Amino acid sequence: MKIELLYFDGCPSHQALMPRLEAILAREGVEDEVELRQVGTFDAAEDEHFLGSPTLRIDGEDVDPGAAARSDFGMKCRLYRSAEGTAGVPPEDWIADAVRRHKRKT
């Protein structure tokens, strides 16, 4: 399973996400490494379809269920809106659901 955490310097949310992500992966029995990928320019943000920091992808798929319909790529701190409210990191259930979905594919 390929786990990518895309971020840019200047937005601290990816640092807040890492311990939560590691705990979720451990609970789900996933031992794969998290690849930290820095996005450094607006051009790179567009090329990467970077919706902001942090962006978490499992096997190339954003954990945000609505991400595929978005095109507002850029260098910004990302906000996640869910039933739990608005936060700078994705809800834990989105992450766990994405991990489980990709575990079934392998």
C-alpha cells in the first residue's frame, strides 16, 4: 500500500496529522511507510492535483470522498469539512475507511 502525505512548508497541519495517521495505520495493521512529499511551487501543486496541506493519499486516491470532483489546486492550508465540523486534518474515519478499502484490493 502506498501512503503519501503531501504538504508545503508554512502550513503545520501535516505535523498534527502524522501521529494520528500512524495510530490509525497501527490499529489497521498496516506497516507500510508514510512517504512525506513536499510540494514547493504553484506549478507543482497543479501537476500533483494538490488541494492543500495536508493531502493524504492511499494508493494515489485522496482520502477525502469529495476530492475527485475538486480542481482548486494550490499552495494553501487545506480544510476538511465533515459531519464532525471543519478541521485542518481529515477525519479519522475517512482515513480508516480509505485504508480498509485499499487493504481489500491487495
